[in-house]
Amino acid sequence: MGCGCGSKTRARSSNSRSPRTLHQVVLDGGKGRVAFQSTDKEQARSVARSYPGSIVREDGATTTAASTTTGTDTASSDSTASDVSA
């Protein structure tokens, strides 16, 4: 009998339950590493609050479909830099 590696995300023919969705906390607005993952979306959101600039996404989803967890706006810092150089 083989090991169960990877069987957590695949549906089995003998199992009538649907596969669980993993929610990942990704650093740097979705461009960084995965800091945490869980099947509980609320727990992932709670952990993401501890990492400024992190997002919560479903496993394998693109960054555009992810929800941001912080309310910081980086556009204001970019406009300040361009105002100084002008």
C-alpha cells in the first residue's frame, strides 16, 4: 500500500466528499512565499493579518483572484517620489 502523500487535495472515486480547498497566505502581495496554508479560510485570514502586505488565495489560484488583507496603499508613496524628482 502506497503512502497518502497528495491525497488531501485529490478527490477519490470511493469518497463521496468533494476535495477540500487549501487557502494560502502569500507574502509580498502574492509575489512572495507561502507563509501559511489551511483548509479554513477564516483561519488563513486571521494569520494573514499578522503579515503586512500579505494576501489570502486558494491553492493554485492566480494573484489577481486573491483578496488583499491590508488596507495600505502603495500608490501614495510612489507619487511622493515622483513629486520630489520633478
